[in-house]
Amino acid sequence: MKLRCLEGNGANNSYILLDSVSENKDHSTEKQEELHFYSDDGSCTDVVVEKNLRAGDLCLLLAVKNRVTKDLSWSIVEHWIENGLERILEDHEDVLSVHRQTEGGAKKFIFRRIQNKYDFFTEPEAFFPKDMVDLRNCDDNDSESGESAVIDSLLQTAEECPSIFSQVCMQEPNRTSWVKTFLLLKDNRLYMSSKVHVVAKFLRQWKNRSDFSYKNLDEQDANKIGGEDDRSHQDLQPLADLKQYEIYSCLNAKNQLRAPTEFGICLRRTTEEDFSSSIVLSCECARDRTCWLTVMRLAKYGKQLRENYKAFKNKQESVNSKEYNSFAVPNESIRSRVAMDFTGREGRIVEDPTEAKAIAISEGIAWKKRWRANVAQQARRGCTATDTIHQGQPWFHKSLSREQANSLIMNHGTQDGVFLVRESRSNPGCYVLSLKCSTKVIHVPIQPITDPVRDTLCFTLDSGVTKFFDLLQLVEFYQLNAGCLPTRLTSYLERSRDGTGIVASGGVGGGSGGSAVASEVQF
């Protein structure tokens, strides 16, 4: 945007707001142009769109820029603000050409996920109701399974689309009134008539006349098909060749266009920039409109829509293939499952399985010794064994509040994984693990549950998937494995013995009492 001064000086200046499209600059010959793409949450992304860039490829680029999953259901939606109209750009459409066709209109592009844009290929029964589809011109349609097979066959080749007819309301040209009419779609053309028997007679004669030339049908021929006694508005009249129209869905035709229902469809000529001479229809229900929009897409794009679906399906299969999954980066828990020996000056990876097993057994014995020492220490203080073993740990802060935990971790935590354990004030008898991750403090509730096998109390962070008999086991486990946490527990906030401030501690156990300090855990 630019502001241009028109006249005056100082505070009396008059200004006019200039948009980039209002400047005397012709964009039609440029090979690229910067466009705005909005999301449903109101955010906007600017992208330099080159000529011949397809909508499907642009969606992948926008997914990267918006930092969302490269889901193949992402689509570009052309939204007309004042008219309340929308249409989904097909994956093969040139985005820059679509923009320049109606460059002066009040429209915008929306980056939106459309989950069911190709579902009619896999679930045709949900998009083509039996009371709207005419299959009398097709063979093998006597039974219910035969009708489904015919529709599947038509969709597989996409050389022709099913014939659809139903009653709709149509807005009269240059008027606000609406009239009921019967609408018929045959191949890629729409026909209309106020009498249902005219449509039925047309379909019968279509089937019986093998030499009937549909493409050369004009209004005079349609009147002959309707019968010599059915003239003017009662005859079957050609309404539109869909290849010459863009198909829009009305967000709420009842409010925007004063239609009888809210399920509206608008057809705009591709050669026109506005909707002054458009064809506006109002369907009886959402099911009818879904059917009409789907069959109009098939009639307009034909085989190209089938090719888009094949490309869409192939991309889905490549994403879900085993070859892709085999190169997935393992999570933190898998990467940490490596036997290490730290007895020397430097740590080393133990590759011999026998030696690794021996180290694991010795580490288990050492852990039991530490546990027994902690139990003895708690016993000397008059505490029970497993129920209160955590109270002697340096990372346990009994009466700390949520706000105090936030302040301590943010002030003393220098890396991800700094943690402490405290009692829950909102759920008495429960505990909370507070840890730092990506400049934020996360509070994870430690849930007490009963182990049905051993009939004893356990603690868990993941609803019982991983259970521990005491908080010490829980903390030591998540110091080695991230598990359900976003990061491993790397260091803790300790209460020093003398209360003098920050001191260093290198083990899991430790003293109690004093002020909070940050200490790195050494392995």
C-alpha cells in the first residue's frame, strides 16, 4: 500500500490510499506476481506465484510456509467477499491465470483443508442419490448392484458423467424473483423445463435415437424433442454449457441472494469478470447441492479430474509406503537405548551383547544398593519405605506452588529438561512434574493408579502405559528415556543443605532443606 499527497501542506494535506493493483501498472504480461493467501484463522501468507504454477503444487509450498503437515487435502479456495461465493481450485488449475481473469474483483484466496474433494471416486453412493441419477441409457442397471457398477464404471473412465435431474429454484434474469424448474444435466450441458414429463420424454428419445447429435442441439431442436404441443417455457430449453462457466457454491443463498433455501449454486461465465449475468440456482437440501456440484465438476473437467485423483492417490501411497517409514528418525527413547560404559576416563559404546548384559546386571545391583541406602536414610528419619522415599530426594519440593515452580525453573534453568517434583495443590495426594522445554515450563501430573496384578499403588505419566512403584523410579526412568515427555530430564532444582544458594550436585540422590539450586545430572 502507498499514500499519495494530493494537495495542501502540513496537517491540512489530503491523502489517497493506493493499492498495488490500482497503480497504473499492467500485470497481465508479467511471468510472476505476489499474491496473498489467507487462512481461516485470519493469518496471511505472501507468495510470489509464477506463471503455470498449479494449485496442487502451490498448496505444498504454502504448507511449508505455514508450518503445517503436508496433507494432500490442502486446497486453494477462491472466495468472493461481497457475494458470499466460493469455489475450490482444482489441482491442475493455473493460480495466476485464475487471479488475472477477475483481477479487479473483491475476492481473496484461502488456504484450507478440504478432506472430501475426491471422495466421490471411492464412495459414489454418498454423492449420487438414486432419485437424482438416470441410468436408463446404460446397460446392466436392472439391479441395485448394477446401478452402483454403472456409476463406478463411469467414474473410472470419466469420459462421461451420470445424467442428473431434480427440481430446483432458479433466479429469473435481472430480477429478484425465483421460479421452480426441473434441471437436467446431460454430458456437459444443462437443460431446464417447468414440466417434468418434458424431461422424461427427452431422456426416452435420447435413448431411442442412436443418431442423435447432442453437441448440435439448439433451442429449436429442444422444442421439437419436447413435442409440438409443448412450447415456450414448457419446452426443454438449453441453459448452459458448463465448459464455459465457473461453478461456485453460495455460503448462504437465503441471506445473500434471498433464495428460497440456503443451498445455492452460482454459474459465472469465464469471459466475464463479475456476476451480473450469472445463473443462480437454489437446491432443496444440502444433499442435492452436493450432488449437483460434484457432477458439474465432472462435466466441466472430465478426464482431467480423474488424472488429478490418480496423482492424489499416488502421492498418498508414497507417503504411507514402508520405504518412507523405514527412514523415519527414531524418537529420543529409542536413541537412548545404547549400552554405555563410563568406568574409564571417557565413555564408550558396548557392542558385545554379553558384556552389555553383564553391565546391565551390575547397574541393577548398584541401583538396588542406592535404593536400600535411601530407604535406610528415610527409616532413620521415621518415614516408610516406598511411599515417602521421594521426600529425601533433592529434586522434590513438597509445598511449592505452580507459580513458584515457574519462577524457579525460568530463573535457574539453563537448558531443556531442568525439572523438579512437587505436591499438587489442586489434587491432594497427587504429584506434579514441572520441567522446562523450549523456553516454557510444562507441568505434567503424576497419576497414582493401582496395579491390578500386584494390587499395589503405582505412579504413571501416561495413563498406566508405564508404571512405577515410587517417584524415584519414575524420575530415573525419564532421565534415560523421554517417553511421553517432550525431552529427557537432564538436571534438577535442588534444595541445598546450608541454604546459602546455588551449589552443584552430580547424583540422583542428595540432601534436603535449603534454597533452590540447579544441578546437572552426570552419567
